[in-house]
Amino acid sequence: MLLRLLRWRRRRVGRTPVVGVCCPQGAFGHCFRGTPSYIKSRVERSVEFMTNHSNNSTKSVGGDSADHADLFELAQLEVTGVLETHDAMRLERLFRESPDKVQQEVIELQAALAAQVVLLPDVQPNRALIHEVLASVRRDIRQSDADMAPIASIGVRRGAASSRMATSEDSQGDPTLAVRRAEDLRWKRAAKLWRAGCLAGIGGIVVAVVLHVSTTRQAVRISELALQNVVSAQLTSMIGAGLPEFLDQRGVVRGLVGASARESGSVAVMMSPKFDAVLVAWIDLQKDRVLRLEAVDSETAGVTAIGDFTVVNAVGGTRLLVPAGAANLGTVWRLVDSGGNVVFTGGPATR
Amino acid sequence: MDQPNEDKTLMNGVAAGHEASLRLLYERFGALVFRNACQVLGSTSEAEDAVQDVFVQIWRTADRYDPSRSKLITWVMLISRRMLIDRLRRRMIRPPMGALDESIGVPAPQTAYASASDPELMEHFTKVRRRMGELPELQREVIDLVYIKGFSLQEVAEQRSMPVGTVKSALSRGLQRLREKFGIEAAG
């Protein structure tokens, strides 16, 4: 639910400049249509990569050669789409622990493998397929909009034109560009109204939580508020549909504290033995940050990456799957930013 | 703008539902996804349905694309392969595991080999079988079962009473050998 809400809001608010329309055709280096020489070079590089890695796996960059060989084997299998969850997690760990140079090699190798055409038939899709693809996506967008309608009605007047997908015709030529800009302005205003509507509905509660409750208590307070009828529907919609179920297990809500004074937001990790998952909820985190939740075994100090998420709204949440055995009541949770820095941490050791 | 930033901007446009971005994404990868779908599903009509599903899934998950973890082509093809394998598994009347003993060279029902109706695809699968025939038996078998027929590594390992690691290695080496042997030839 939350993800669909975030996508809906992004379409409404985050209208980024249309890619490709302003660029000359063929400016994109990976275009496959009509570029057989490019495909050939990718295949040649694929062969070269595999030859190099099979010959040099024992003198690899980054330490343990077994791990290095494992990294490249798993990276190759990932592209084929057959990796099981535990192998995918191991690949992520090996990748993160590798030096930048090795990471770049893995990225290049996987791209070369993905582009390979050795086993593929030499057939081309019907030219009309693109229209069917776009129609399918439009249907999915409309369905998503319909699902979000109750929330969308807060503070926004929706016209018939507003729910359609931005078309390529909107961005061709100056007159239509002006129209598109005007439309964008309207959406920006609508976004403000939407935000104002949301804040009017739940703002009092959320602001009180943000301003008056300590970091750990804030997280628990959100949980309590969500269980109350006052704001439960809206807050649950913003944080995640599974919130009440997670809150049934009061003993496993962990508040995370900022690793530095710059981290002013609040984060809670909620576990429920009923689900193989955790719910991460936050208040007042910087938007657009990409964070990774990690579970640290308090006895062995072993680290398991649970998953990545993006902070799209200041108040929000996400549900992440947890592999069996990766977390327990003694787990120390931490959030790591895209630079590998621990920005929030919490658990038995910090309580 | 460099390629990773360009790709990230493109995916932001896809996530926002911009038709121009979706068109561009399709132009870059549509044909490759379609060829993969034909290879896995063995039917151009079903491949067309699958391509639509793949691009819908790409739209749904576009905001999760991370250029520091993979190139866009890898990300698109990974989603594509997963969805195709899921589709294959849903579609297939799975042959009893015992029947897999005869599966090499004798295609199981409902797989791409058997269901290919287009002459082009039939010819392609004949060529693939011929190429795979030059691989060692285990590698050939694992590629056939996992890469083409969509069985999981675990299923093949259990059926063959061998460690999953052996299956993984065989698949990895087999694909590598195919690329080494035929990659440049196929592209040239």
C-alpha cells in the first residue's frame, strides 16, 4: 500500500524532466535497435571477462580468492534469474565487501552477460507491441490511481485530464511545452494542497510526536497512535498496511537513535514472529535518502543486510522480508546510508 | 550526463509514468526482452504477453533501480528472466521429476522446445540443442533444466542427488563455455 502511495505521489509531485525527448535519437549508447556492432562488442567483452576471471580467480583483488570466485559465480547466476534468496543475500554481502574495482568488474560482467544473445532466437517483435506495452502500463497506472483514490481525495481536485499519463506529444514543440509547464505548475500547487490536506488530518498528532517525544519514545508513540481510532487509518496508510499486525507484538519494537547529532529524525524497527518481516517506520528523515537496514548478531557481530529503501516522505515506513534466523530479540538493528556510514542504530545494546 | 545518471533519470521518468521515458526504455530493451521471452516460452504470441508484463513490473519497481549496483540492462534483464521463469513455472504442466532423466534431447511437454510453433523458433531450438550437445553431459543437462526449462537449482540438485553447489557450478561453467564457444560467432 505504502509503495503504491509513494509511486502515486511521485507521479503527481516528482515530475522530472522527460528523458530522451530533448536528446537526439540514438544518443543513448545502449540502444540495441540497429546496432549489431554494439551487441558484438558486448559479447566480446563478455567472453573476455569470463576468460580473465576464470584464469585469474586465485590472484584476485579484495582478499579471499574463494569469496572472489563465489562473487563472480553468483553474479553470473543472478543474471540468469535463478538465484535463491540466501544466495542473493550472500551475493549482496560479497559485493558490498568488495573493493570498488571489483564491484565495477562485477557490474561490467553482469551487463555483458545480460546483453549476450548466444542462446536467443533471431526474432524481432511486432512493431505494434510497443503500443500494447504502453497500454498495459497505462492500465496499471489507472488501477493504482483507483486504489489510491481515498487518499487522493484529500486536498486535491482531480480533473479528467490529470489522471492520464504524460504523453510524448506534450513535450514536442514550444506551444505544448508551455502547456506542459503550466500543467506542471498546476500539479505543484495540487501537491501542496495534498500535503496540506494530509497535514491537516494527521498533522497535530504527528507534529506533537516529532516535537515532544524522545527519539525512542517517538517510535513507540507512533505505534500507539496507529492503534487508536483517531488517526489509525491515515497513519497506517502512510506507514504500511501491516502496521497494526506488527504492533500486536509490543515487546519487539526497537527505537533507533541517530549515530550523529546531524540525524534529527526518528526510526523504529518492528518485528513480529507472525511474519518473516520487519516494518521500518520513520519520522522527519531527509527525503530521497537511500538507506539499508542491517541486522547485527549481538553475539557474533555478524551482519545481515535485510534490504534497501528510499525515504520518499518525511513520515513513512516500509516492510522488509527477513531471512529465517537472521534476526531475534537480541538483534542490533542499524541503518546504513549509500556511502556505507551507519546513520541510525538501536537494539538491546543501546537501550 | 554520464550513463549511470542518465539511466537513473530515465528510470525516474518511468517511475513517474512518463510515456516518453517508457517509450525510450522499450526502444532500448524491448527487442532483447522479447527475444528472451521467445527463447524461454517458445511462442511469439505468449512472448508478446510476457513483454507487456515485464514492462509493467519494471514500471512498478522503477524507483528501486540503483545504478551503483548494476547497469540498467542488467536490472531490466534480471526482472525479465525472473518473470519469464515464473511464467514458465505457472504455465508448465511440470513433468514428473523422474521423467527428467530423458529430458535431454527429448524435450519435456509444455516447454519452449515442444511448444515452439514458429518455424524460426523451431530452427532456433534445433540450433541451441546442437550447440548444447557439445557441452559435457552435466553442464548440458543443468542448462537445459534450469536455464531453459525453469527448474530451480534446488529441484535439480534433489533430483540428481547432488549438492546445489555442483549444480550452480555446472550451470555457471556451461553458460561460460557456450559464450566462449559461440558468443563472438553468434554476434558476428
